[in-house]
Amino acid sequence: MTSPSSGGLSALIVDESPPRYPLDAAFEPFDLAQIPPLGLHELTPTDQTNAAVKSPANHGKRATLWSAAYWLHAWSDLKSVALCRKSCIMDQANLGITHDGRASISGLKTCKSVWACPTCSLQVWNARKELLHQHLEAADDQGLSVSLTTLTMRHSLKHSLKALWKALQPAWNAVNSDRLISDLRTDAQHVGFIKRLEVTYSFKFGWHVHLHVLDFWQKPLTDKFVKEYEEAMFAPYERKLVRSGLPALKPGVAVVMQKLELGSAAESIASYLTALATEKVALELSSSVGAKQARMGNITPFGILDLAMADLSHLPLWHEWEHGSKGKKALQYSQSLLDYLKVKEVDDEELNEVEERNRSSLIIFDNPTWRYAVENLDIDELLTVTEDAFKSAPTETALMDRLWLAQMRASNYLASHGLLNGWKALDLEIYAFLC
Ligand SMILES: [Zn+2]
């Protein structure tokens, strides 16, 4: 393993050992001479892409996510996270590009960790946001009222993440089994709830585990009811936390409830619940922002990751987070709400990556070769040169020729980095325009 002091991420990515060539009978060695000339663009392994070509807007974010993935391969304490995207599901990884010029690798085994893997977290939350938006619109169509309650705890540096998390569940259960809460729910015809668990950290006050709860009601909510319900929640919630050894809470601060207007706000509420800490992943992973947030107070778990990537003295904190969060549900629907909306609860593991439409496959790798590529090449750079080649062609260039350019450039990149077999360039097809 690369030593922590030998130069950060680039040291983790570049391996000085001589290339080894994975051999697989199913994969013929790739011969660059087989690619017919296009007459558009002379490409060589040292080809400089057109300086005027802009990389896609998501390039910076992707580079950051791959940096984090490389770091986690080396330093994560969770096996699934340390292996995320290092091997293929069906023994093949596929480099492809969408017809608007976004290159990606599909067919990879992923960890689906919403808490500890920034790349998977983004994918899971994006899929969750879509689902949640649909459910909120369905609730609005049914004329339901909705409220948002935030429940927090008092804590200090002496409280471990595990202890705080352990105290939260019985406190939440106490709210749900409380007699007064039950009466109020009957009065306003409570339908059910969606619960979002969130955690931040501060170097001054420690872990901050809290809940955001969306409650759905058949009756319209009055201000008086909201006040009454908020107070009713506070009592059993606080009692249970204190019994778990946590400090007493301040009324009106620890439990805060507000009415929401669904309707046109459904999308922003969905974003609020799913993106509080996750959509800004790339931002949080940029050192300057992470460090600034750390100075200012609360940081998100991916802010901790960012700090640990820059300075391994934060590694134990990141590992505490990995172990503490493992297996916890970030977003949960009550059964009564699922029944009412006639939908099924979907686990994070079931949320698949959204299939990119209008995408053509360029290159497939066998499993050992993909593994070698992840460990020895810069995958973001491979994707970027592929995209840049696609976009470097003059505007009137036919799509098929752009695909050839992208494929040739990607092939050259692999060959020029010593990877000569275990992968092959595919016959190009423009799937989207055939049907
Ligand atoms: Zn992952």
C-alpha cells in the first residue's frame, strides 16, 4: 500500500511496477492498425485534444469522485466500499459514450453505500429523489396535508456516534407509541410518515444525529394543532433520550414542526430530504470547502472523508463513521403511508443506476483487465480523453465518425499506458437511431 506521506491521491493512482498483461482467451489482442483512417483527425497516442474543446460540466465532479474512490480502495475499513467499482458484474466492463458526449463505464460491481461511498451515495440519492418526488405528487393529488418535523439531540464530544444512534431509535419509538400522539393522529387523520436520518459532525460538539420527518394527514393542519403536536412529541422523545443517558432538551428547540404546502413545492421538498448532505458531495470533497466548513462548525460525513483524504490523522474519525453508519436506513417510509400510496418500499440495493439513453458501447474489458486498469490507470482521464475526442470533431461530423474518434482515442490511451490486451474495441452501433 502506498504510504500516506508519499504524495496524496496521485501516488495512489500511479503504480511504478511494470505493467502485467491479463490474458483471457475470449479477448484478442487489440491492434491499433485495424482501425481504418477517418480522414478527419490524425490521432496518435500523444495526440493533444483540441484546446477549444470544453470538457463536460460534470468532469470536475467525476474526477473528485474517482479520487475519493481510489482513496477508499486503499483506506476504507468496509470491504464493500474498498472494492466498489473494482470488478465487473458479468465479467465485463463497458466503456461507452452518450450521443451528447458523456463517457462512462457500466457493468461494475458497486457497494451501494449511501453513507460511506460518495459515488454510490449520489446515485442512490438521485434515484431516491425521483421516487420521493413521485410519492409527494401522489400525496398532493390525494389532497393530503403535510408537515415537516426536525428532532435533534443534545450531545458533546464525549458521546460516541454509536451511543447517539442507539439512543435515537427508542426515543422515536416512544413518540410513535405515545397515547396523546395517537389521539392527535386520529383527530387529524394521520396517514403515515417518511423519516430521513441525517448526521453531521463538529470538532467542538461531536456527532449530531437528527431526524427529519414528513407527516401526511387527511385533514388540513391548523397552527394550533401544529403547536399541540410539537409539544406532544417533545415529552416522550425527551424522556427516552434522558433515560438513555443524554442531556435534557430545550422545549421549542429540539423538536420543531412546521406545515408545508405540497403542490408546486413537491420537488423542492424531495430535494430537501434527499440532498441535504449528499448532492453537494463533490463540493464537500474539495479540500478548501471541507476545511472551511470544519472551521465554521458542522461538517457532513463526506466533509470528514475530505479531511481524511488530505490528512490521515482524521482516518479514525472516518472509520468511526463507516462502522457507525453501516446498515442504517437513511430514508424510511411508514407501512401505513406505503399502503395508502399503494407503493412498495425499495431498499438502496435495489435502486439501480439509471440507464443512460442514446449510449453507444466503445470498448469492453474482461474482469482482470478492468481490475488492472482501475489500479494502474486514471479512469477519469480515460473518460475525459474519450469525451474530448468525441467533441473535437467539427460540428458537421456524423455521429458514427465521432464514435470512431472517441473509440480510437480511448484505444490509444489504453495502449499508450501499456494495456494491450484483455480488452477490445466493439463494432460500433448507434442503437438509438436504429429503432
Ligand atoms: Zn460504492
